Amino acid sequence: MMELLEMEPLRLLIFLGGLIAFAALNAAYLVWLERKVAAHIQCRIGPKEVGPFGLLQPLVDGIKLMSKQLLVPNGVDPYLFKVAPLLVLVPAVMSFVVIPFGENLAARNIDLGLLMIFAFASVNVLGLLLGGWGSGNKYAVISAARAVSQNVAYEIPMLITVISLVMVTHTMNLNEIVKQQEGMFWNWYIFRLTASPLMPVAFLIFFICSLAETNRAPFDLGEAESELIAGYHTEYSGMGFGVFFMGEYANMVIGASLATVLFLGGWQSPFGIGSGWWWFLLKVYALIFCVMWVRWTYPRTTLWGLLNLSWKVLIPISLFNLLLTGATIKVVSYLFGA
Amino acid sequence: MNEPDCNPNQETFVINLGPQHPATHGVLRVKLTMDGEYIVHAEPVLGYIHRMHEKMGENRTWAQFLPNTARLDYLGALSYNHGYVQVVERAAGIEVPERAEYIRVITVELNRIASHLLWYGAFVLDLGGFTPLLYAFDDREHVLDLLESVTGARLTFCYFRFGGVYNDIDEPFITGTRAFIKRLRSRLPDYHNLVTKNIIMIKRLKEVGPISAEMCRRYGATGPVLRGSGVCYDVRKNEPYSVYPELDFDIPVYSECDSMARYMVRMDEIDQCLRIIEQALDKLPDGPVMAEKAPKIIKPPVGDYYGAVEAARGTFGIRVVSDGTNTPYRMKLRSPTFSNLSLFGEASRGMLLADALALMGSLDLVIPEIDR
């Protein structure tokens, strides 16, 4: 097996297939999970008819979406309209390339992994913008404008938080970052108060920003159904809509994975023994559960409230955190010697 | 409608909110002139579900119009039943037995609770919170079960008759209602913890969508909209009818004039409804539920009659003109949400789209009642 993986083309093929399958499977079953979680929160049962516990429901939904006609309404820009869903999904799948699922389980272990994820995450918003613009629908255009201002506003505190973390880790290699958090759970960066006293706050900022980046409630202003019907995908149906949907869930997985890698020790076990990919998945899905929990509990904010939160609260706090991290590093290295 | 105060250099665009739109709860269409996300001018367009109820009333006998009254505001149908039978009874001089009046009050207040619960769910849904809707529907289901057991219907009730009610209430209904009162009282704190104290809700509702008492007066807005603007006006207290004078209840009034005030008025009203029902059940006298001398064919004497009741959404007024025959000569229905919606154009000017929709949700619109 190991020799096979050494062969470059084969390795490429295996990981490409694996990642796409992982993204698609996650998108499908996170929808199922979301419906089950929502049902549980609302004292309902949720999907139960198709297969045991409704487990085949995503399959049936997928077949339904794929068998639908690809409807391109009159008056849309057909090229932008068709390319937009892919622009949401492909960057999300690409980001999986550098995610270390386990110690030796990453498609590519590159030194600028963190940078690469953020580079691809910025492409995501382009997809929303083009989808909204290309639809030629006023609701979709309003939604696209909202999505862009939201993404711009939330990328800044997120990146500042990440910079303050990178100051501590000295590397952008995600695998290295996980390795630095080896041992008991207090070695995770979220609890490393010696690195920066505000680490838990940094995690919170990162989490809030990733909610906003992935357009999840309570920041789902792009698709605020009571105002904008379905936002940028109002005109989409069938698999065009399905791809947007897959992209949304893939982005959610990326956000949760990144939070796990940066703050929660990635594939490291909280007790120092038995580390492996299972811990990584457990943490990721626990975070995703929290994201769903938030969605089914809170009402939606307004665009103004959202931008105010970013510019007036999150950015100042994350800047202060950056300053404090720098100061802490200097003080610690002065006291204990570099 | 006022013309939009347009700046020629300002680039505006028009969007049609509805007649199919998730926030308009039916077939209301609002033509919005927008400047970015700001509303320059809003014009409600009605008529998509107009069924000529008034004309129908003039073409059928007095009793035949009864089912129509349930199809105006299908969420609070019993209040409309009540308004109509009351004005006809007054016209024809029919005495209603006291037990029947108590039953009317109990069922009307139960219906008001159901209506407010549905509004609560739908309103939070407008604001993007999905879960409270399901909780509210769970409780509303209990009310509908109770009302079904006595009226036979779950939505479009036609329970009242000229001179009383169609059916006496039984012991299971009374015990069920008492159990429901207990249940809802234990659930209301949950509602407040989940929604009222939620920081996002507070930010979206407090000081958003002001409607002054003066504006309410100009447009004739009534009900929780008016009481959220600091005016204590409730037909049940100001022009008492039925057995309301014998019951002890408060009229919740909030003077903040914002969406939060209207929200709080309705939430407090649920509490007051429970008080009313509890007292009415305690005081429920024995006796017939139908006036013995109620004529089979109603022919009120020639005259012009008006009666009003406090429906879940405001004052429902009904004016009938009788020419002494078995059909009304003229029937005019004054529905509360028609007036409440009319102020939306003025109140929403200059507001953000999201806030305007929160304002619209706080008006508690039921479209078939606006169009009639």
C-alpha cells in the first residue's frame, strides 16, 4: 500500500477521488444530520421513511436533484449562471487538499497550507456574487451584494486571529501546527494561555467568523428567506441548486476542520494516547453540531447588525489579541530566555 | 397613495414583494421602491383574494351569512362570528342566555390564544428563527383540539347562532381547558426565554418600526398595534359587550411604539386570555345555551345597526342596514388589518428592508381579512 502511494499519478488519483467522495458524502449526510438535529430541537422526528432512520434519504434527494431538468431561465447570463455553483463547490473541495485528517493522512503536506485555504476561501464569495448577478433577479442581486460585504467584513477579523496564532506556531503548515499540540488537551492552542491569555476568545472569534463566512445562521443574510426568498440561488433549481448546497456544507466542514486543526489539536487525542483520524472527525462533527444548534436556536441578524459586530466588536478585539500575543511572546522569551 | 419623494439623481428600483413571497403570509403584494436596501416608497396592492363577502351578505339570508364570517380572519374566526351574531341579535331584539354568553367568551378567548400563538411563530419565522414556530404550533394544536371537540371545526368555526351557541360545552372540554391553561402557563416562560430575551430579537425589535399613536389615529389602526403605541383602547373595556364587564382582566399597553411593544402586547394578551377563560369557567352558570324564543327566520326591523368586537387583530366592526326583509340591505365589514396595513406605506418609509419586514410581521396581517 505504502509503495503504491509513492507513485505520484496513482496517489493523485486516489486522493482526488477520496476528497471528492468525502466532500459529497459529507454534504449529503450533513443535510440528513441537519434535518435530524433540527427535528430533535423542535420536538419532531425528522426523516424516517427512507431506510432505517431515514438514512437513505440523502441518496433519494440526490437522485431527485440530478434527475431534474437543468433549467436556465430567460434573461440570465447563461455562462455566469452555470459556472457560479462550481465556483462555490470547487474551492471548498480544493481546500480539503491540505487538511490533515491524520498524522499521515493529508493529500498534500505543504508549508503554506493555511494560506492556501484562505486563498481558496476567498474564491467562494466570487461564486455567490456571480450567481446573484448572473441570475438577473433583483432579490439575487441584493443578496449577492450582502454576501460580498459580509465576506469582506468577516475575513478581516478571521485573518487577524489566524495571524496571531501563526505568531505562536511559527508555521503555516497545518500538520506541524497539529503536532505542536501533542499530549494532553491543555496543550491545544485554545487552552494555551501562556501563548496568549486571550486564546479562548480568539477561538470564539474564529468560530463566529467561520459562521459568517459560510453564510450560516444567524448570519445567513445572503439567503434570508423572509426577505430575499432564497437569495442568490432564487433562480436555481435541480442540480444547480444542489451544487450550491453541497458547496455550503463543504464550506462548513472546512470551517470546522480549520478550527479543529488550529485550536482543538486536530487528530491529537485529548489524553495523549490513541491519536488518529477518528479524533479529528469527532471534533469536526462536534463543531458542526454546534453550528446546527446555533442555527435552529437563534433568529437572523440584520446586515447592519452583522457589519457592526464585525467592524466595531470583532476587529478591535482581534487586533487587541494580536497585540497581546506579540507582547506575551516577547515577555515570555525575555523571562525564560529564547 | 402619496407619491414617492424621489430625488431625480437618486437611483431607485422597484421590487415586487409578493403576491407570492415568504414574508407576506398569503397573497399580499407590496410594491417597494428601493434605494439599495432602503425603502423609498411602499405601496400595498390588494385584491388578490377578494371574495365580495359584503355583497354576498346582501344576497343571502341573515343566517346564511354566518359561515362567511369565519372566512374573513381564519385565524380568529370566532370573534367574527361573535361580532355578527351580536349585531343581528341587537337588531332583532333576541335575548341570549347567560350560559351561552360565557361559552362565547371562553371559546373566543381560546381562539384569540390560538391566533396569537400562530402569530408568535410566524413573526419569529419572519425574523429567521424557525424553532419557536413549531413550539407555538404544538400549543395551538391543543386549542384546536379543544375547539374541535365543541364546535366541530378546527379553523373556520361557525359555532354561534342568533340567540346562543350551537352546542353546549361538556365536562371533558372544561377539564381539558383547565389543563391547557396550566400547560400554557408553564410554557410561556420558555417562550420568553427563547425569544423575548434573545439578544438578536431585542436588537431587531427595540426602537425599530415606530408607529405613533397619532399615526394610528389617522389610519384607524386598532388592536395590539394601537396598544403598542401607548393608547389603552380595547373594545372589551371601552364599549363592553357580552359578559366581559363581569370578568376581571387587564389591557396590556406599551408606550414604546416599536415592534417590541407590539410583540409584548400580544404576549401579555395571551396571559390575560388565560385569566379570562379561568374566571369564565369558574363563573359558568347553568341553563340553556340557546334563547327559547329565537325565531327560525330572522327579519330585523328596519334600521341601521352597528356593533363592534375586539378581534385578535383589532376592532372588528360590522354595520348592517335592514329593510325588514330576510336579507340585509347593506352590510359593511370593518376589518382591523385593513386599517393596520394602510399605515405600512408611511411607517416603512426610509427603513431597511429587513426592518420593514419585521414591522410588517408585527402588524399581524391576515390577507383574506384585508381583502374580504
